Amino acid sequence: MRAVLGVVITVSDRCARGEAEDRSGPLAATLLADLGVRADVVVVPDGVESVRAAVGDALAAGARLVLTTGGTGIGPRDVTPEGTRPLLARELPGLAQAIRDRGAAKLPAAVLSRGLAGIAAGRDGEVLVVNAPGSPGAVRDAVAVLGPLVGHVLDQLAGGAH
């Protein structure tokens, strides 16, 4: 697969304030690079509007893949899915479930992730958008699930044959 543009969005109040190091975003970018996706990392605070704005900016910038990390749990500030959902034209529930299932094989609490996956309209066509939990292990799981699929999905979104 030719290198494609991606954006990783770390959603974390503490990282956005500089109180914690973002370990998940740079890890996601490194793992995605191994798949041929060149991804910039953006850090935003938790919040529906900050997530919606960051994903919207990535779509407007021509990203073909947007991966968020963080904010998918059940805490009061975990609202990444709510910021993402309005931008999705179509959801891919099987992809989100596969990410949860992979995590749950190691950590039962992974089933509490409310992360979404779906297709959104971007500047240059349709874009794959995936919410991953915020831990480095969850990012590894999400990218492991995406790995064998990302080329096919992006080809299909570009109008490739089935």
C-alpha cells in the first residue's frame, strides 16, 4: 500500500495540560507507519467539542485514516464517541467490536470501551475513523485489528472493486 495520510488524536485532559506524557499517540503513529500510514499526532482535552473539532480538522486536512485514543470509557469526561458519532456517515460496529474483543482476551474491562468505528466524509473522499481506548496496550490491540484491514478498507473507500 502506498503511504497514506493519517491523524492520531490523543484525547486527554492531563496530556493536553502537559501534566502527563502522551505515550499512546506516538505509539499509534509508529504502529500505523508500519502499515504505510503516515500519521501526525494531535493532543486535545476531553470533551465533545474538542474531539469533534479535532476529527473535523483531520477530515478537512485530507486524512484517509483518523485514529483517536482515549475518552472511550465510562468516566464522566469520557465522551470521545459522542464527539465522533455526528461526523460518521456510516458506522462499522464489527470493527469496533473486534477491537474490544481483542482487548478483552487480556483484560476483561476492555468490554467497557464505547469506542466507535466508521466512515466519515473528508476533503478527498471517505475516511476511516476509529476510536481506541487510551492505554498503550489498547492502542496496540486496535492497530493489530486494523492492520490486515486498513489497505482493503481504504481501497474500498476509494472505489476499488470488491
